[in-house]
Amino acid sequence: DRGAEDVRVRLLLRPGARWVAEYYEVERATERGKDLEVTLPAKDLAWVAKLVLRLGGEAEVLDPPELRGLARRAAEEALALYRR
């Protein structure tokens, strides 16, 4: 459910990640050539960071800036597990 505490997240989805716009609720979607820029509400930025990680190089965080840091840390933590 949407709420006043939701954070608006903007992502650039490359062709391999465009399915996100069909699967999750988006407030806005704008075509950018083969890419799709979407705005979606999120209650939990950590969850979105994991989604971005799951999408690999097919998604780029545009906003909010703190989500970039969360996604980077999630990637570093995952890499650390495989380096053991």
C-alpha cells in the first residue's frame, strides 16, 4: 500500500530490466530510446537496492542519491561472500 512515508525512486531500466515496470507499481515511465526511466514508490530503500543488484548492469539508480550508496554496499557485501 502506498503511504506518505514512501520514497520516490527513479531508475533507468535497460532492455533486460524493463520487466520491472510491468511487474511493480510505477508512477511514471518515460521512454529513453531503448531504455525506460521509471519512478516508483518505495517504503524500503534496502529492498530497492537488492532489486538493483539483482538486475545487474541493466538498471541504474537516478534518485535518491542514498540509494546509490545502498546498492553499492549490497554489491560489495555480495562480492565479499564469494571472495572467502
